[in-house]
Amino acid sequence: MKTQYYTATSLDGFIATEDDSLDWLFPLGNVNETSYPAFIDAVGALVMGSATYEWMLRHADKVAAETGSSWPYAQPAWIFSSRELPSIEGANTHFVKGDVRPVHTEMRKAAGSKNIWIMGGGDLAGQFLDVGLLDEIIVHIGSVTLWKGKPLFPRRVTSPPLRLLSVRQVGTGFAELRYEVPRSDTDAT
């Protein structure tokens, strides 16, 4: 079981525009040509921040048209938010706030032997890193620049550095990089 931050970013390091738009992302390639189909099959639980969840709410019709459901995940999902958000019908969601450690324990139980996906929010992924609970970062680097927006990973990671496991070209719009997050002596578990 691994806790993985699986995401896409612009070449200059943004996962969304400053107004949470992902319109830049979809023209770059076909998700079925990426590692996503195999990745999602190995996911037993997922977690996201409120901005990602609200994007799902705003785009429920588009998501339903593409996937057949306004909530395309069979896995239970934990949503970190400091405010009350509406539920999506049929979604197995848990709204939480605060420390990621007790929530990670709940997700591990729900995921069984499968992986945990940190779906959205660079800062949320950083919170898992901060307490030693992030194992991998899988990032698709898109062939666009946004100049500003929501950062990929607003943390300094220098010692020890991430360990590159693989690089793969996906069409003409993406490079997929997989990194292992090494443990340091100061990681809290």
C-alpha cells in the first residue's frame, strides 16, 4: 500500500489557474493513454481538498457526460474543508478537517491492501509529506505554461531529494514522471 499524489501540472508548475480552471489540461492528451486506468484500479481510498471537490461539483454535468456519473469514483473519499459543502448523491464521501494523520489511518483501513490517492491540492499533498505519510508523486507535466495559479507542491523538498523512478512520454502533450519520496530521520509517522 502506498500513499500517492497523482496529478498533472503545467510546465511552470501549476495544477490549476488562479480561478481553479483545468481547461488548459484536457486538450493535451487522452487520459486512457496515461497510467491513469491502471492507477485508479489500484486505488482503495482517495482524498482531496475543498477546491478540487468544488471543481467536481461545478463540473458534475461534464463529468457525468464523460464517465456516466457525476461522481466517477467507487472508492470512499475524504474531503478536507473548513466549511460545510454539499454532498454528491451516490458518493461515498467523508468531510474532515484538521490533522491528516488520523484521517490517513481511516483511509488505510478503508483501502485495505490498495493505495491511497491524494487527488487534488498541492498543499494537501504537502501536509501528508510534512508528517511522513507521502510515498510517491506521480506527475504529468503538460506542454503549456500558465504563468500563475495553484502550485503543484508548495513545499521545499531538498534533503533528501525525491528519487526519480521513471519517465514516460504520453503523446505529444505530456511527460509522466514518477518519484519516490524518501524518508528522512525527521519524518513523523
